[in-house]
Amino acid sequence: MLIATFMVYGRNSMSKVLELDDKNFTKEVKLSEQPVVLVDFYATWCGPCQLQAPLIEEIAEEFDYVKVCKIDVDKAPKITARYGILSVPTVMVFSRGQIMNIQVGLQTKENLRNMVL
């Protein structure tokens, strides 16, 4: 008997991934005390975003020195516009408040790892 389990993005109460919005983005990303912040720009209607969600969770578990965040582009229009997000998923890595890396589209776990190393 095969049993499949599906995770809906953001529904895991034990998640290490921090949900961002227009109000807390600056504090949690630009002014973060952690040296590296990964931000996943996603949408609930986006199929590739749903596929990438478990990988983002795994990165959060794997790298203690990385703050891993996600931001729903439909709920954060100001931040989405400020960073020119035109496609989802888009992953940005910040270091000391500065953008260090940007990748657009579905990423492999290896690519996500390399972004934060």
C-alpha cells in the first residue's frame, strides 16, 4: 500500500521558515543579526512554488547560520514591487542587508545549498 503525504506551504506549525510581509521584511531581512538570510518569494497558486516548498524547509533545518524566510507575493505587494519580482518562485539571498544572489524558477536542493554557502 502506497501512502502519499503532501505539505501545504506554510501549514507546518513546526517550521523553521519565517513568514514575511510588507511590515516585517526590513526588520527580519535588511536588519537581521544573522549573517545570511534566504528569502523565498512564492505564491499559493504557483505549482513550482509548491514543489520547492519542502526544499526550502530542508535548507532551514540544515543550515543554522541561515535565516530562512518566505513571502507570499500576493500578500506583500510593496516588497514584491521594490525587488522587481516578476516571476515565482524567486529566491534571494541577503548578507548584512545586501542582495548576494538571486535565482528565478524552481531550484534544486543543490542550487539552494550553493546559494547560502
